[in-house]
Amino acid sequence: MRLVLSLIAISLSAGAALAQPAIPDTVPSTVNLPVVGLASSETAQVNVVNLANSFQFTTGAFSSRSSTASCTGAISFYDASGSAIGAATPFTIGSGQIFSATVPYSAIIPADPPPSGNGRTTIRATVTINRTSGSNPPCTLASNIETYDTASGVTHVHVDGGGTFLGLAGLLQAR
């Protein structure tokens, strides 16, 4: 009887282990940038930079391994109602590289706005980083959002969005 109960317990725990959800192929991490106001004469821009260093290390006389820093993701903009403004802009950047995505006021408000429009709106943006299971290049992403005068390029607002570290420890933490 004890043998039968043991076999049943082993079968149940093996079945539970097999029923666990699989680790997804892609593990996203999202940074929500602050809300900014945008006037009819302005463009909003999100900038991202990969601050991770590529590295190489040696574990023995003939064994060495290297890792090239790389961040892959997308930048998305949202209007005041939470609707996406256009499609997300994908990026892949290496160590020290900067990528930017912009959205002009005209992409948010129709060319002929209703009379109640005041020529100003609010927007927000997100930066999503995609990590592929089994791949762990270092990714230390810093981001910001800014607004500038579309005609002159003069910056009006610059807000840091913080950073996201997704190196070896970040991948393990995401799992």
C-alpha cells in the first residue's frame, strides 16, 4: 500500500511539473516615461542609449567568451485617451549607440481640429525592451523624453526616464 501511495504522489508531482507554463521566448520590460504637454508648434522625441559595455573574459588557458552589448526594443507614443499614436518604432542599438523616435503635434491632432481645440495636448511614451530566452547580451538602457520647437529645433522640455539594466542578472531576474 505504501508503494502504491508513493507512486501516486510521484505521478502527481511529475504531472504538476509538466503542467508548468513554459518560459516565454521573449521577455519584455517596459519603461513608462512621464506625461508631457505638446503645443501645436512642437515635436516630442524619445531618446534611448545603451550604456552597457561589450566584454570578453577568459576562464582558462584556451577558453574565452565575449558578449557584445545590444538592446532590442520599441518606442511607442500614446495620446491623452491612452490610444497609440501610430505604430511602435523598433530599434536595435549596441554599446554607446543612441536611437531616437519622434512624433509631431500634427500626428496627434487632425490638420483641421474642431473649434474647441486649444492647440495643446498631452502625450506619454513607453520604451519596451525585448529579451530572447537563452540570449543574454548586456543591455543597460537609459531614456528620456523631450519636446522641441518643430521649426527651430530649440528644446523646450527634457525629462529623464531612468534606466533599465538587462544584463546577465536582469535576464535571470526576468525569468
